[in-house]
Amino acid sequence: MGMIQEFKEFAVKGNVVDMGVGIVIGAAFTSVVTSLVTDIFNPIIGLVTGGTDFSGLYVNLSGQEVASAAQAKEDGLAVITYGVFINAIISFLIVAFILFMIIKAVNRLKREEKPVVEDGPPRQEILLQEIRDALRERNS
């Protein structure tokens, strides 16, 4: 019974729930970023590079003639689809940049300026000033 109780305490802690929400949001965010790269950035990059579609770039290791990487994969031939890897790198950079901006904004909110409250001089200084003043009075 102790192990079940420990697991229950672990599972209902805020960090575990927050992590679960983060994973679900991350999965949804991944599909958005994939679409952004595939449907928006790749055509723009393709236009700039003369119509190159990164997802179609590959190296055929089989030596057989194929029309595309998709065809080679269908035929079970060995291909290195480095264009897909380029798309993954672009996706990663976009996600990393967006997360950087989110973390930067959160950190800015955390750094709220706290009003400076002056409590006056430390207690030792007050005592020393009182002793000084008392000595002056005695000597005058």
C-alpha cells in the first residue's frame, strides 16, 4: 500500500501535471511548426534557390535508377534523404527560437522591480551614534 500512496502523491504534484500539459502542447505545437516549415518556408526557400524542394533531396545508395526518394523507398532501396533532415533542422531552429522568445518574456515578467524600502541604518550604527552623542555631551 505504501508504494501506491507514494505514486499517488507523485502523480498529483503540480510539476507532473504541468509536465503532462507541456508534452501535449508540445505535440500540438510540433504539427504547427511542421506545417509552417513544409507549407510556408520551404516554398519560399525553394523560390530563392530556383525551385529546390528540400524534402525531395536524396542520395541513392542502391545504384538503381529511380525517379524520386519516395519511389526508392517504395521499392525498398537504400537512400539517404538529407532533404528531410534539412527540414528537421529548420523546424528545430524555429521551435528553439520561439521557445527562446517565450522564456525571455517569462523571465522579464519575473524580474519585476521591487520597491526599495530603506529601513534606515543598521542597529549597530544607531548604537554607535548614540554612544558618540552621549560622549560629546559628557565632554562638553
